[in-house]
Amino acid sequence: MYVWKKRNKKQEDLLAAQSIIRIMFLEREKEKFPSKRLRFPHLEEEIKLIEFVRKLSYKDCEKIFDQVKNLDREEQLSIAKNSFENENTN
């Protein structure tokens, strides 16, 4: 979809930064099964993550990346969870 649209360098950099943050926070190791509350748990998590990341500026991505780049996976996911919770309460 984005491949064929002409974009400027700033826009490309923003999309790349948002993609890096999304990939860092995407939970990969945990197997999730559908339930009555969550019929599609992985898809719902991915949608929330995309909605969160799309609101980030390049500077926001840079700040988050600097905070989590040297942390282990559990600490990264903890920060992501806190970020989502803060986003949903605002």
C-alpha cells in the first residue's frame, strides 16, 4: 500500500521509526488463545499497538527507543504496557 505512494524523507523516517517501536513492543513469545472476552487476542493486541504507534512523532519514537534499547524483553514489554495504559487514560 505505501510502496507506490510518493513520500518525502521526513515522512519515510517517521514511518520507519514507528515501525521499529511497533516491532520492539510486539509480543511474540507468548501463545494466546481465543476466549469469550478476546476472540482474536493477537489481532486485538496488534491493532492497539498500531493505534498507539501512529500517534507518535519521530522525537517520541526516538525517546522511547533510547529508553528501551538496552533492556531485556520483559522490561520492554512492561514499558509498552505502561505506555498503553497511560495513553488509554488520557
